[in-house]
Amino acid sequence: MKFALQLYSLRELIKVPEDLLALFPKVKALGFDGVEFAGYQGLPAARIRAALDDAGLVAAGTHMGLKDLELQNLPATIEYCKTLGLKYIGIGGAPHATAKETAKSCAVLRKAYAEGLKHDVVIYYHNHVHEFKKFRNGVMAIDMFMEACPLQLDTCWSYCGGADNYAFIMKNRDRICLLHIKDCKSRIASAALGEGVVPLAEVVKAAKEIGMEWLILEDETTGTGMESVTKGIQWLKANA
């Protein structure tokens, strides 16, 4: 299993476009095999790809907006992402306050997923906590999103939403394409990996049992940046 870093974890270190590129060799030196993007700072895909190659990193995933996956915008999105070497193209969330709103978001994702397969890319959805809350009809948004396209399960938010991560991953293994591993002390208090309350061993166990290719670290702690991410990769190396 390979380890990637969601670059949102180092958001405070990115002030100008060049800062993004400068992070790549530092991320590699920590022991990561790849990165997941959370924006491109307006840089051309070819330039980012060259910097990734120079650092010895792979683009494992990305978080974009729902608008990027609308059919009129999807060709440009796919072209940009394939230049980066991505085979997984995701969004970091979509409107889902009601069942009707969720259905509208899912309609975009469903079409994008079908179109993406024609170009050998997989469109995925990344969850937060509220997707695990039932609507009045008893359905959860997470189920609707998984029906529309594969899921990148954020195992911190799913845990906070009341899910048993091991059972959820095993049950939905055919609809989960990537995993986020992240820790927290509560819904509003993030933590470095291994310093919070999320049962991380269950995530690692499930990831190994289903043959997950990537385990992606996301660290949402504020003000610690590289220090917290360093703790995270050390935990992964020791426990995964």
C-alpha cells in the first residue's frame, strides 16, 4: 500500500504558486509516494507534472468543484488531470442539504462518472460528516452519492458521522476507490494522526484486506503544518 498526502494539509505554507511546487521534494523526503491536490494555484498542468516527476511523486487524486465535472467543462478537466497523470478525479463535496439537492448533485456526478470511464478515469466523491445523516425519507446522502459514483471515504468524518469504518469499508468495498485517513479529537478539533479518537487501526486493517492501492493522509490541524504531517507519516510507517 502506498501513502499520499492531501496537500490541503499544508495549505498554510502555500502563499504563491511557486510554493506549491516547492512542497513536492519536501513531501517526498518525508516518505510519501504521492499527493492529492486541493487546487492548482493557476499553474499549467504540464509544469506541475514536471515538478512531480522531478520530486519522484505521483498524483494520486484531486479535489475539484462540482462545476468542473459538468459535461460542458468535463473535457477540459479530464485533459488537465490526465496531464498530471491522474486516473482518479474527485470533488471535495457537493450540495446535499436535502434529498432533492443531493439528487441534483448526483445527477452531475452520474453523468461525469459514465463519461470519465470512456477516458479511463474514475470520478469520485469525497464525504464529510453530514452525508451520514438520514433525510426524512430515511435515506442518507452517502448512499445516494455512492450510487452515482465511487467514493473516497474520509474515515475521520465517517467516524464522526456514526459509521463503523471497518464494517462500512468491507460492505462497500466495490464502491470505494480511495481512502482518507485522518484523526480528530472531536468534530471541531483536529489532531495529528494517532493523537485523536478515530480508531485508525480499523481503517488500516480494512484497507489491507480490500487491497487498497492508496492510503491518503489528510491533516486539518491549524498552525502546525509540516510538524503535524511529519507525525502522520511516521504513524503510517509504523502502523500501516
